Amino acid sequence: MNISPVVFDEEADISEYATFSHGLYIGGQWRPSSDGRVIEVFDPSTEAVIAAVPDATPADAAAAVNAAAKAAAGWRETAPRKRSEILRRCFELMTERAETLAALISLENGKALRDARGEVAYAAEFFRWNAEEAVRISGEFGLAPSGANRIVVDYQPIGICVLVTPWNFPAAMATRKIAPALAAGCTVILKPASETPLTAYALAALYEDAGVPPGVINVLTTSNPGPLTAAMLADPRVRKLSFTGSTGVGRVLLAEAARHVISCSMELGGNAPFIVFDDADLEAALDGAMIAKMRNAGEACTAANRLYVQAGIHDAFAEGLRKRMAALQIGPGIDAETECGPMITRKAVEKIDRLVKDAVHRGARILCGGAVADAKGYFYPPTVLCDVPPTAEMAHQEIFGPVAPIMRFDDEAEVIARANDTEYGLAAYIYTRDLAKGMRVASRIESGMIALNRGLMSDPAAPFGGVKQSGLGREGGQKHGISEFLEAKYIAVTI
Ligand code: NAP
């Protein structure tokens, strides 16, 4: 197999990058998997194979842990200012290479180029933000209540971290973990999703260019993640698991981590309510709904999954949303005009189709979309449904696609109860001109994040994360994100 790191040349055709067979990135070296097997990578717009990457084995995972362990002491002892400068350089290089990275994301994930550009900017911000956090890790100093001694608290890097990420934001979900982990002084092993490995490897080459020392970041792709992560978590040198993905896989990994008493951060699935009160600004609510629903063609954990619209504004909102959704340009993400790219896999399209058919069977009406075209590529059309009953399956699980189910409600207490009628609690959206009502409802919704009169809440400077089955811990924000990678050490001292 030809092992070449990604080489960036802004003038080159992006398809060139996809033809590389990248190596596993271990200890600053690109290498094939120990058994020489590869995973094929597909373009979801055409179903064509665009690349092959190594299929790591547990032996490769052991090599990655060894590399992370070898680099650990040097990295934790690197001055925070120096770590900060390297992270800042990662931000600058990501910004310089934004167009190439965005095209690569579009190619392997399918998302519209404009969404991919947004993702690169968001992903890069985690480096800038954590470059600033790296030099602000402070401890505590105080007198014990007894007066006998001083209490000194030092925050130290937690140790080697295993990071597992999904395909829907192949750059941002990785940098949201890597940047704070490195800022804290930890070394990491990233296991990206098998559908979108090219972005992870392109970023590995970028980290090297930014001056990240060998072994500080290692990247492994595999088609069989269970044994690989189990092998890493069983290694006593690994002290942290940070996972972003589905609640089902999160539960499996939490159980595995519990066997070895490993600290876990879990960013899991969502089922976000999008609530529009009668007094909302209709145009603003429609703009917000299009962002909350259609960013990444609905393939986002924060995607509006249930649109609760109050009776007085319901018909105008439904018609406005139908018009906007029906007008969206569908096509390969890489095409500049595309507004809604393909889904990640055929299986994803089949799931969306099944959920729509179930809702219609239970009484929902299709306002637009709702049928899979018989063509190449994993496309599902932007779809609006109304009169979706609470019993519909899509009211209880992630649609993860461009389908907006509208449900009518009458009063505040009713919509709060319905919004909370889910095992998830990641994100929620509220539209009202009455700020007091908005804040009151926000405080009663069981969710880690609320967007009030906004369609977007993700921000590296704010704590991202969920309650209930949507996860444990926070990423980003002042102190929150970095503290997931730090351990408090208490020293009692008499002076
Ligand atoms: P997924 O199936 O749970 O996979 C996520 C990652 O876990 C992938 O790297 C996957 O590898 C790996 N994995 C799968 N099974 C595993 C196992 N048994 N042991 C160890 N690793 C395993 O999720 P996805 O379909 O990629 O992503 C969509 C989900 O992520 C949605 O539920 C979405 O809500 C959630 N998400 C949450 C957030 C958040 O911040 N809360 C953000 C983005 C996405 P393979 O690719 O090889 O299967």
C-alpha cells in the first residue's frame, strides 16, 4: 500500500487528496495496519469509492498507546505558553487551509460546502480558544477551617486520553476534544468514524506542521472499533475516554470504561424541541428553524427534531417552512450551489424513510418532500410534515435528516411537558417576543443548552453538552472543556 501523508497545495484539485491511502498516524509516523487491511471510503453523493485507509488492529492500538505514553512526560512538562503557541498555530493553519479542508469534508461526508466551511471555522476556533485557556489553568490556595494547614489544589493533566468521534462533524468533533486535551497537557489517541477518516488524517498532517511533537496526537482508523477501544481502555496508562456519538454506543463504552474506572466525557444523541409561541417574530422563527433543522442537512445532534408551534401561528409557520424547504437546492455537497447534500449512508436514508412512513401511517400530512428519489447517491429530500402525532416514532428518536415534523400546541405548560417527554436532553430552541416567558420556559426545559430566539447555539466559548441520556460533561466554555482533561491534586501543607 502507498503510504503518504496528505500534502496541502491550495492550487490542487481536491480529488487528489482523496486518492491518497493514508497511513495510521502513530508516534509521528504514517504506517499501514499491522495486518495490511484497509477500509474503503465512499463519496455519499455518488456511492463511488474515493480512498482507502488502514484498518487498525488491537496491536496498532497498543502501538498508539505506547507512542502516547512515550510523549506524555515531555508534553506535560512543556511550558503552557509553548503549548498555547502550538495550539494557536493549529488555528492559523486551519484557517489558511480552510477551503481545502472544507472540500475534503464535503467530499467524504457529503455536507454542503457552505456547511463544511462553517464547520472548519468552528473546528479551528477550538484551537484558538484553548490556546487562550492553556495559560490560564490556575490552582487554589487556602487555609483549612481548623487553621492547622494550608490547602493547596493543583490541576494536573489527567493522562493519556482515548477520543472517539462521529462522522457528522469530522473536523469539529475531533478538535473539540484534541485542543483542550493538549492545552491541559495530555497526549491523545483519536479514533475517528470509519466513514470520514480523511479529514482526521488531513488534520494530523496539519498538527505536525504546527509543531505538535510526535506521539502527542495519534490517529487510528478501524472497521471494528469495539475490540480496539476495549484494548486501549484496558491499558492502565489510559486515564480518559472522551466520546461523541450515539447514546447506544455511549452506553457500551461507559460500561467498558467502568470496568477499568476510567474518567468519561460523553456527548451523545439529542431530540431537540423547537418551540414557536404565537407572539414570535414569524420570519425570525422561520430563519432559525432553517438553521436549526437544515445545518448539515439535519445530521446534527442539536438538530430541531420536533417543531412545536402554537395554534395561532401554526398555519403561517407551516406554510413558510414548506416554501423554504421546498426551495432548497439538493446535490453533491462539493457543488457550490448545493444547500442540502446527501445523507452519510444508504442505511441512514432507509431509517429516515421508515420514520416518515411511520408518521404518515399514524396521521401526519406531508407538506413537501417525503419520497426517496431513485438515483445514485444517498439523498433524501427536504421534507415538512404537519399533524405529527406524539406517538410517531420520530417524536422519540433522532431523525438525523432533512425532515421537519410540526406539532401543534395550545399553552405553555403543555409544550413544556411535551418538550420534556423524551429520554434526551441536549438542545432546545424557543421563539417568543416575551423575554420573561422565554427565560421561564428555558429554565423548565430539561436540556443542557437552550437557544432563545436563535437557531444556533454552538460556540467554543460556551459549555456544550447534555443532560439525561444526552451525555455527561461539557466541551468548550470557560474552564468546562479543559477541566474534563484535568485532575485536581490536593496538597495539605503546614507553613
Ligand atoms: P456512533 O455510531 O455512536 O459512532 C460514533 C463513534 O463511535 C464512531 O467513531 C464509531 O466508529 C464508534 N463506535 C461505534 N461502535 C463502537 C463500539 N462498539 N466501540 C467503540 N467505538 C464504537 O455515532 P455516529 O452515527 O457516528 O454519529 C451520530 C450520533 O452522534 C448521533 O446520535 C448524534 O446525536 C451523536 N452526536 C452527538 C454530539 C454531541 O455533541 N452530543 C455531536 C455529534 C454527534 P465507526 O465509525 O467505525 O462505527
